Amino acid sequence: MGKKDKQEKALRKQEKALRKREEALSEPGALANSLVQASRSLRTVLSRNLTATGLYAGQDGVILALFEQDGLTTGQLAQALGVKPPTMTRTIGRMEAQGFLARRDDAGDGRLSKVYLTDLGRSAVSSITASVANCDRLAVSGLSGKEVKTLIRLLKAVDANLNPDGVPAEDEASAG
């Protein structure tokens, strides 16, 4: 097979792939609706699983971020979780009132306030990780390991396409 034949074959293959993608998207909103519904279902199950801890969906991410690196500022937490600082401020206030977090002035810079886990916050970590793991297992039941890896890879690609600068769009309900 000559170079020109290989190029033509590759071009036909690309055109066929484009046609298949367009056919898959022939129903307007099918992809967006499916992703949104799956996300809502996942959040509902996770919220239900977190009920025993006293946390709401979105608050688990705050605790896990602080468990990984305690003593973050509101801005650092907001950036890490892809929400706006005012949303994070409200979330921290709520979680502080619940007893999961405490704010303290930074020892080196009195203008800064940092957020720390309390003993109650630290004790919630194992319940959170178990809840998330159970939710993950339920979400992919019936899928093979290869399908799960492919799904994760594809969702990351979709996210990268929608967020080329790497900053996720804020979900108003995400920080509970």
C-alpha cells in the first residue's frame, strides 16, 4: 500500500469517526442531560451516605482537603475545591458551627485566618472515605475494570474540554 493510499485510508477513518460522533450527538442535549442526571444521582447517594456523619454533600471535600493539608486559608480551600471564596466562607461558617472546623489567626501573619479540622472533623474522615468508596462502587456496578478506567478517562477529557484553563466551574450547591 502506497503512501497516498495510507493517507486516504486514514482520512476515510477520520471522516467515519466524525460521522459517528455527530450521530451520537444527533439528539440535542443528550450528553449534557445524561451527565447532569448521573451527577445528581451520585450527589444524592453520597448525601444519603454522609447523613450519619452530620455532613452535607460538598462539606466532605472541605474535610478531606484539610485532612490532606490542615491550616489552609479560605481562598486556598476555595481554589482547591473549585468554588468562589464567598461560597467557601459560608461553608466554613456552617461547618464551624457544626463543630467540624475552627478558624485561627495565622501565627506569622495576623491578617490571615486559617482553617483547621477539629477532633470531630478528623473523626469524620474514615466515614467520609467509606461513604465515597461505597458511592463509587454503586455507580460502577456492572461495569468491568477496563470500562471504569475508560469512563474516568473520558470524563476527565470532557472536563478538560469544558475547562481548558483547568479551573472547574463552580457548582452553587457544591460546598453545601
